[in-house]
Amino acid sequence: SFHEQLTEDSAFLKADRRLDTELVDKLILQLNRIYPQILTDKEATKFRNLDVPTSVRLGELLTHLQGKGEEACREFYRALHLHVEEVYYSLPTRLRLRDSLDPLKYLRVYHQRYVLNERGPVFFLGCFSVAVGMALLYYYSG
């Protein structure tokens, strides 16, 4: 569940230097504007207080979202994916999920490729040259 993932990812998120003040503010504003039931104006103002260090504000935000439940955690991940994709894909839970996908379990479906000619570009150029040569011969022989 997203709640469990956020619990696991919290330490990583607090320590990640890529989440600077500006990006944390973007996440807070996204949650506040799109989902005011998750983060009210008063709460958003509290979490955007620049007198408090960014890592502390982020930690308080994550704790608050975990208290709000599964939907709040899911929307945080959605906002993180939208604004800071490189952090989202480097989360421990994302890396573990990516690594756990067994390539044999999920076989890719290959569609048949329709090829008119399998001989390649050199064959095409050769045929085209012969056709141009014949056209020039016909044109100048008249």
C-alpha cells in the first residue's frame, strides 16, 4: 500500500538533497490546490514556513500525510512523480519494485513486422539505379 511505501521511503526523502525548498513548496501547493481535503490552506501555510528547515518541514508533511491515510499517501506519490521524477524513480520502494519484476513472468508480446523487402537499402539503391539508367537510355535514344 502507499501508506507502507511512504513509511519506508520517508528516511530517504528526508535525506535526499534534490528535494530543496522550492520543490517541497511545489509538492505542498500541488496537494493543497488539487486536494484541499488532504492539505488545507492552514496546514499548507504551516508546512511552507521558511523559518523551519526544509528537511524538518518535509518530515512533518510526511508524518501528516501518513496520518491522513492511504489516499493522501497516493496523492503525494503522484505529486512527487509529476514534479520530481528523478527522485520518484530513485525511491527505495520504486527500485525494489522495478528489480522484483521477473522478466520471464511478464513476457513481452512481439508483433509481427510486415516487411516488403528484406534485402536492405543497398538492394533498393541498386534497383533504383538500374531503373534510372533505363529511363535515361530511353529518353536520350529517341
